[in-house]
Amino acid sequence: MRRMGVDVGGVIIEPADSDEDTFHARTGIGPDRLHFCRTRPEKGPIAARLGLTHFVDDRLEVLGYLDTVGHRYLFRPRPAEVAAHAGHLPAVRRVASWPELVAALRATG
């Protein structure tokens, strides 16, 4: 079973199955699926606890903290971010568009 996380401004969002209110019905994200953290390094333990298998982020630094996540996708990063954290590049897959990301996700089964 695939479990994917997406970073939205310091919040890890885990896919949801509930439609509890208008926001949740519109997005599919239930309140129990929001995981807040104050610093980027805190995302690693949250991802490990959730058993995430896939993660998408535009910050290479963040993906570097997620060593328990098998499939990490660097989505349209800024060149300065890549230059500053280039040591993490071998562990991630760069994707430049939504269609490319979808194809990469589908390819993992």
C-alpha cells in the first residue's frame, strides 16, 4: 500500500478518507491527517511514524531529512535550493511538471 505525504508550508498532509465538513469534503483532508511541525528536520520522524512511502516537496533540504521514505520527489525546485543541498540529489527524483509527477507515481505501482 502506497502512503504519500505532501508538504504544504510546514504541514505534512496525509491522504484522507473522510468528508467531515466543507473543507474536508472539498479537499479530502481530515483534521486527523494534518501533522504540524515547526522545523524542517521534524518532518523526518513524522514521515517515519506515518510509514510514508512517497513524499513530494520543492525543497531538497526537506527531502534530505526523509531517509525512511523510499520515493522522494523534488518538484520544480529553485536552483539555489538545489545548489545548497546537492548532496541529497542521489536519493530523490526531480520532476518538472504535474504530469511528470503523476507518471512517476504510477510507475511505482
